[in-house]
Amino acid sequence: MKLYYAPGACSLSPHIVLTEAGLDFDTEKVDLRSKQTETGRDFRSINPKGYVPALELDDGQILTEGPAIVQFIADRKPDSSLAPPWGSMERYRLQEWLNFIATEIHKTFGPLFAPSLAEERRREVIDRLQTRFRYAEDFLAERDYLVGNSFTVADAYLFTMLSWAVHMQLEPAGWPALARYRNRIAERPAVNATLKDEGLI
């Protein structure tokens, strides 16, 4: 398998999950501005959507969209406990979190990457993000992980979004549970190795 990624982008989540699963995989960096891979390919010929992540399977198929990719990876290594079994209530809880993170947190960040964003609009986006993160803060106040009692693919995704929040200095002092959670996830050997691999630490 090969993961197409951009350092620190949302592709960090499947990169972490691949490392956690201990699967054999290659990576290829993508310049999201030029849409060129590090080997000079037009990334849009790999993923016509033009954004990461994209996972090239051994049979040549391309799988896109982070929540789908991380579940695919977890199901290749069911003994890793990265996702609960299909059909279980815990699996639906996992999908619930993946959908919440994707639609309510990840996509909300989008306007903040536009340099021409008006300050009033920026404030609105930040307020909405803080409301969403507050939900996660309250949920994690007495829990170590989002689903069950162990690290899952949902934790890799939320960790990535929290990393964006810290990078953009959006993390207020009122998120102590999320701060503890993020630090705990960052200490995982696979997460630390992935951050180093992407040049983020």
C-alpha cells in the first residue's frame, strides 16, 4: 500500500493508523498547491478530488476520504483493536465520532486556511470550532479514549484536529481534558514515529 500525504494535513490520521497497525506501506508526499507528488506525478491523476489522503492499494485501486481509509486499515488488522467489529454498537459509536469530527470539526477549519478571510468571519468560525471542541472536552473529561477503553482510529483523527487547533493557537485554557488527551496520544510510540516521519517534531 502507498499513502499519499501532506505533512500535518488530515492525512496524518491514516498515517498514524497505518503505523499503529504495523502494516507494510510506502508514503509519497504531495504538494497541495502544485498538485504534484514528490516523484513528479500529477496528483489529480491519482485522486481527481485533488486533496489528501489517498491510499493506493496493492491491486492498484485508490481509496480516498480519511474516515473510509482508517476503517479499511483497521479491518486489515482486526487484532489491533483500532476499530470495533462490524455490526457491534461500538462500531457505530466509532462511525458516529468519525462523522462528527469530519463534518463538524474538520470541515469547519476550512475557511481558516484562506488568507483573505475577514476578521468577523474568522471569529465566527473559531466560535463554532470551540463549541464543537467543547463537546469533545466534556465527553473526555472522565474518559481516556473516544470509543471504549482503547485507542481507535477516531482518536487518530481527533488528535490530528487538535494539532491543527494548537498550531492555530485556538486552544483555550478551558480545555484541560483535551490537553491531557492530546498529550497522552502524542506519547504513543506509533504517533511519535509518524510525527517524526512527517517532519512535525
